[in-house]
Amino acid sequence: MSAEALSAGVALWRQVADGIEQAIADGRYLPGGKLPGETEIAENYGVNRHTVRRALAALAERGLVRAERGSGTFVRSRRIAYPLRTRTRFSEIINAGGREPRGQLIAAEREPASGALAGQLDLAIGAPLFRIEALRSADGVPISRGTTWLSAVRFPDAPKVFAAKRSMTKVLAHYGISDYRRLSTRITASVVDAADAARLDLAAGRPVLVVESIDVAADGTPLLTSRARFAAERVEFVIEPD
């Protein structure tokens, strides 16, 4: 779409946004690639830079582009196919897609087990737990923010181990657990809250997929329970039977 193609009756910023979206769909702008600068886009469409900024903001809200301070605006990568199976491992899934996984410790606290958590982990109410908050990304793009609870008695110093190894699978391996499996998975949809929006680089009101799960050892003993919030525009869940 050029300046001559802009039509009356439709807001200019929307027409610019729609034109760039079509260019992305046509492959003129590739996933991960950088868009032209604001000045160039403004000249191409015959509009001012304020109109371009509003168009780019709309594209960001649609989940199509992301802005990096001081670097420019980039086309977001396509959704990651994320299999949900008995053995679900974030790092393995991201690596299999040709991307680089990364885990980052956000916060960790020691807290007593509530009735619900005690039931999920087969512990007494009030038993000491670690709550680990982590951000997981692929090629530097935030994918999910997760909260994991596990026994502070069985896994002493688990937050320090996670901070060093950046993987829950490696945390369990550190304590001698080489294999574990998913006992249950529950998926719901929600709207991102302010804290998760900031960490996941999402606009207010964007959807997230909430995955609540329990993982157990080979003998069925509960190891950890988690609540992860995935950016819905960046992943698609694939249910795979084992």
C-alpha cells in the first residue's frame, strides 16, 4: 500500500498498520527482521511520524511486531509449536525448534504449604516450600512466566541451583532425579496482569494461556507443581499422546 492507495473514511494509522501487516503476511518483512525506520515508513505512505507511531503501536498490540529501545521495530517470530506430553521439557522443546532457550530467576521465597499445595505435593499443611518465579524465553523473546513450588526439605537451596543452572530439569538432576513425568496438566485462558505484561513484553489486555501442572518421579512421588503463563501470541500447544 502506498500513499496513493490510502482511502478516505478509514483512519490513516489503521491503513498504515494494515499495509504493514499485509507486507508481513506476503513475506516482504520476515520474522525476526527489522522494519524500516519511522521516517522511511512516513515517506512511503505520505503520512507524519505520529501516524506511523500509532500504526506500529497497533501492530504491537496485534502481536506482530516488537519495539526494542534504541534498535528499532522488529517482526515477531511465528508461534512456537509447544508439545504437551508426559515428559514436557521447555529447553528440549525450544532447542528442537532451532531456538535458544533461556531461564531467568526473577524471585524466590520460602513459604508454608497451603492446603491446596500440600495436597498437590503430598505434604503436610504448613510444610516448608520454595516458591520460584522464573521467566523463560526463546532467542531472547519472552515466552512464559512461571511459578513453581517444591519441597524446601527435599530440595534445599533449590533457588540457588536454579539461578545457576536456569532449568528446572537440571535442578532435579542436581538432586539425583534423572527422570520425571507429568501427572496432570490443566490449561485455561486469561488476560495478562500488569506484572506479567511487563515481564512478557505484552500490551495490557493481551491473552495468556495458563498451564497448571504437577510433575512426579518415576515412582509417582510428587516433585513440583507449577503455574505458567504463556504469551498466547507466541506459542501454540500441541497435545501429543505418549
